Amino acid sequence: MNAEAGRARRQPARQGALVSAARVDPGFSHRSWSIAHAGRSDCLCFFVADGVASLVPEDGESMELMGPAVVWIPLPTNGVVRMDAGSSGFTFSAAEEFVWRTVGDSVLAADMRAMMDQLVIATAEDVLPVIDELWTSFAGIVREVRVQQPGANAITGFHLGVILLHLWRSRGAAVAHGGGATTIQRFRQLVELHFREGLGVEDYARSLNVTRSHLHEACMRLAGQTPLAIIHARLIEEARTRLEQTDMSVEQVGYSLGFRDPAYFNRFFRRLTGQTPGAFRKSAFASAPAPGSASFAAWP
């Protein structure tokens, strides 16, 4: 089935140029939505109530989202959101001006606006305690957009505000509760999306809306590694995979992972593995089983 055929067939209702919303019912095939930034002036939000969805950034690897989850996608993002067959939930887009008007000038406005400029993922840990409220608000937006009764903008804005506040709470949960589990979970998600971009620990902390020391403490307590070690481990994992499974030269592997100096990539790889990339590739090829040598134990 091609991509067009896999897209959601229910066209979202429109509220002028301000809001578009739709309920996603379980189907027999996957549905996908393009989140290309070109010409887009709205923010996107997906509520995966049940099932599995994937966020596939244009310049990153797919990230799987297990329902229930809420994903807020800001304007600078490009890529595709895909919901697997059988999944259900809601989706809406809102013009930036409508979102800012909803947030208004409350005491939380500055924090919430900073949050809305970033990719936000509220996982089951955050969503389950408030899933009834979220369902009511997403369903309320769909209803108001379709019915278009007097006051629809105001009610839609109210429900949008509830959703944004719950997303804001989910972002601050790790700091407020001090446990760090949410922080490190989101940190690993961001690393998965951006590990090839050369971002520093400070960049990740800023995206997570936590201090560098809080991120360091959470990683050490729950993973036994520093944030930098986690970033480096992901780079090494990917480098090994590409050295083993592709015909790319060592220099090309380094470039594909964000290293602009082949010599530095060699030193980096050797420092963390004890081998140069070339030596690792040779040893990997030497230890690979010969074609047709699989034992009966490998049979299905």
C-alpha cells in the first residue's frame, strides 16, 4: 500500500484558518501525516490514546511512541507522524497566533511559550493520571471545530489551554518530583533524535528545561553514566553498526555521524573502544559466520 493510501481518510474539520482537528479511529492500515515545515504556520499535536505511533523526523531516526502518549510538534519540525493499524486517538493543528492568544499573559506564559517552541512528548507515566481530562479536551476541540456554534473559539481555546497545561506539567515533573526518571527518559529520546548533530550536554539540558546539574544527577543516579557518556555510547553504537553493515568508508561513517575531521573520529572511536574503526571493521568481518554456515538452532 502506498503512502497516500495509508493516510487517514477522514478529513479534519476546519475552524477558519485557526484550528483543524480530527478523531482517529482504529483502522486496518496505518495512517500518516506529513509535518513538513515549508509554508506551515501552525503547531501540531497528536494524542495516541491506544496503540503505537512513530515520529519520523526528516533528519533523524524513527522514534516509537506507545499509547497513551501526547506529542506536541512545534513549527521548525519536518518529517512524518505515523499511527499503526488499530491505533486510535486525536490530532489537531492550531495557528501560532491562536496558540499564543490561548496562553495569554498568565504567570506561566513565559515558561509555556518556551516549552511550545520545542518537541514535547508526554508518555504514559504523565498521561495515564489525567487521560480522562485529555480525552475530554481533545474530543471537545473536535466537536467545537465541527459544530461551529457561537463561542466555538473560546471553548476551543479553553480545551487547548488544558492540554498545554498538562504538557507543561509533564515537562516539569522531573524537576518538581526530584526523581529524575522523566528527565532521563526524555533525554534518551532527544539523544536518539539528535545524536549526530554534535549537540553538547548544555544544549540537551536547555531543551529539557532543566539545569545541567539536574540532568547530570538524574543520569548518574538512574543510568550510572554521565550525560556525555550516554551521548558518546549512542554514537559508538551507530558507528559500529555502520562499519559492520555498510560499505561506507571509515571517513564516510565519521561524516555521517557529524564528525568533520576523520582523524578526530578515529581518535574518538579508539578512545572509547580500544580499536581504530578500521581495526574494528576487520575483526568484525573476520568473526562473521561464513555464508550457509548457520546451524539447525538458527532455524525458525
